[in-house]
Amino acid sequence: MNTIDPRIHQVLDGELPADALPAELRDATEAIRAAADLLAAPVPVRSLESRVMAEVHRPAPSLARRVTGWLATPHAITFRVRPVWSLAFAAAAAVLTLFYARDVGPQLGEHEGIAQFVGRFPDARSVHVVGTFNDWRPGTIALQDLDNDGVWTATVVLPAGTYEYMFVVDGERWVPDHLADRLVADDFGRENSVVIVRPVHR
Amino acid sequence: MDVIGAPSDAEIVARVLGGDAEAFGFVIRRYEAGLLRFATRMLGSRDAAADAVAEGFMRAYRHLASCREPDRLRTWLYRIVTNRCKSHLARRSVGDVPLDEAPPVADPADGEAELERAEQLALVQRALTGLSPDKREAFVLKHVEGLSYEEMAAITGERIPTLKMRVHRAREALLKVLEDHT
């Protein structure tokens, strides 16, 4: 803040006569007065009288019209909630979501289970999973990275059993999943990942 | 404001409340110039100022019966328009710069002194717009509208020391801008 000599304020507030100010402080006082004079010049605008008087003479809208107008106008609604209530609402929403998700999830057969594939490929354009469950055919099961954080996931319903698999990155690079339950050597001197799918209903 | 031969504010208010809606025209003619200037300096835009003042007059007309001191109608009107201006500023997004804040375009027909004055006004208005709304309001009421701190307190509902501090800070900020451009 550019603090100025308090006597300048006193003169401008009429608490001190202007001639009591030293010569070196008078320029600042004059600059403020000149700026105020510029701003005090009349603003050339059309008179509002006809506009306002037209509104004055307009009949007041009926109650029904006012209510309809209020209902049709967007209003900001603000909730003031204690943090403890926010947490309670969040917990309730999580519980409801879990119940809802359980109700609408895939209906699994007696001998089926869920396999979740997760891989981190920050620069990938596409990631697929291939394995003994799809005869190593690329392009049939795609992983997704919806939030673009480089973590690709897919959830697949498979018959219960043990499967070997690999990821295919950008359609050409075959990569084992090092986070798999275990790894086994394949016939080509590489390693395949192994996933064990257990039946959900026992 | 009372002019010899013209009805006083209290008389006009009584006539309007008595059913003479046309008498409200006196109020508009008497105060619109000052209110428009005040709103223009607050909002930095003549169009927005016209809207704010028109809304203010309409609000004043509808709620005229609640004006407890009709002989201080001016203060009451400034309070209403001040609130309308704050409402406009609150609705305006951060990047929304009014078009007529732009410096005036030089007209060859204008004299050199007039052009220089227009440029100075644009500079001062820009500096004013750079102040916070509270400081801008205090500076304009004090130095442009020429009100006393007591009148300012009645309009804004703030304490006099608070208003003085705002005016002082506004002066300091304006002086810095003006010094930087000379």
C-alpha cells in the first residue's frame, strides 16, 4: 500500500486548511481533486423517466403470474451443513450405492466368477487382455482408462478356473501382468500371468 | 434538494402515496443525473448504470411507503441504487469488462484539450474500476457526489471510521496509478 502523508487526507477531509499543507504535498491533493472533478462531470445518457414511468403505469402482475414467474426463474439454493453431517450423507450415499450396485450388477451363474484386470500404461492408446479364456485373440476384451490417469482396467465374468493371460498394448506390444497371482513360463520363452477365477456362489 | 417553487421531497412522496403516480416523475428528474453518474462510476458502464438506476427507481416507487424520512429521500435513493450496483457487480463475472470502459476514440473534431481530458477521464475511471467495490463506493460518494461522512454512513450503513479508512485507501491507490502514468 502506497501510504501518503496523513495531512493530505486531513486537507481533503476538510479537517485542515489547504494552506497549512507544505508545498511539496500540494500536488497530491490537487491530483485527487482533479481526478474527482473529471469523475464528477455529467454522464451523457438518455433520461430514464419514460422507461421508469412506463413500468410505474404497468398493472401489477397477478399473484398467479408472480408465482409462475418465481417457479420458472432459476434460484441459487445454498445449504449450510456441518462437516459431520456431510460425512454422514456421504456414508449413506455410499451404502445406498453399494446396495444399488449389488441389485443391478451382472447375474452370475453358479460356476462363474469375476476377474479384474488392471495395468498401468501411461502412454498407451489402447490396452487389451488376451489369454486362455479368449483363445489369445487380441481385440476382444478392451481395458479402459476413463480418467486418463494411465491406469487401465477391465472387469470380466468368466467361468471359474485358472487362466493364463497377457496385456496387448497399442495392438502390438505383449506385456505380462507383474501384479498377477503368479507368472508361468510359456512355450516361447516368455512369461504369462495367471489369474484364478473363483465362483461367486459356492 | 429543494428549489424555490418546486415541491419538496416530502410533498412529492405524500402525493405519490396519495395516488398521484405522475408525481414520481419529479423524483426521477430531480435525482437521475446524480444517480446515473454515481452508478456509472461504480459499474464502469453507462448501460449497466442505466439498468441499475432504473431498477432502483422502480424499487423506490414500489416501496415508497417504507421511506420513513421522506425529507431525506435522496439518501434513501442512493442507498437503493448502491445496493443495485452491488448486485450488478456480484452478478458480473470476473473477466467481464464493460465495453464502454475502453478509452474514448479520438474525434478529429475535438480540440486537443478535450481529447486530453477524455484520456485522463478514461485513466481515472480505469483506476477507479481497479479498486474494490467498497473503496470505490466510498471514494465516489465522498469526492464525486460530495457527501459528508455522516450522509455516507446513512447510505451504506457503515461506521464513519470504516468509511474514512476506505476513502483514504482509495486515494492512496488512485494516486499511485496516477503517478505511474505521469
